[in-house]
Amino acid sequence: MSISVTSAIPTLSFVTGNTASNAQAAENQRQVQQSSAGPADTVRLTEAQQVYQLYNQGQKISQIASALNLSVESVNNYLGITTAAG
């Protein structure tokens, strides 16, 4: 699982009626998007961070274990949850 953060790209509004102006505005917007859409920043999370994130989003422990290909015991350990053997 990874999270990417990209910068906001300004949007241009169009006024209906003048097709030539709209076409030029569309071309200008395309150029702005191309010039400012450099590589996206990527943040890599550890397994523990991913477990905390999914848990805080409300996912069940079994769902987290399945999504991250971990055992339920590993997820519990990351979350500091102890189970009583009995």
C-alpha cells in the first residue's frame, strides 16, 4: 500500500460563446498541467504504520491481516493487543 501526494494544478474556467478563445484556453490549461505535473512524491509506510492506518480507518483486524498478507497475530502485535490463551 502506498500513498502519493501531488501538488494542486490550477484550473482555468471557460466562458461559453467564443470557440476560438475556449480552444486557446484549453490549450493553455493543457500546457500548464504538463509543465507542473512533475513526478509525484511517494511516501512509503512500514508494515506497522500501514496496520495503524487501516485500523484507524475502521478496518477489522482480519481484514488488515488479509490486505497486508500478515497473520492476525502479527497485526495484534503491531497494535499491542494481547489475547488470553485459554
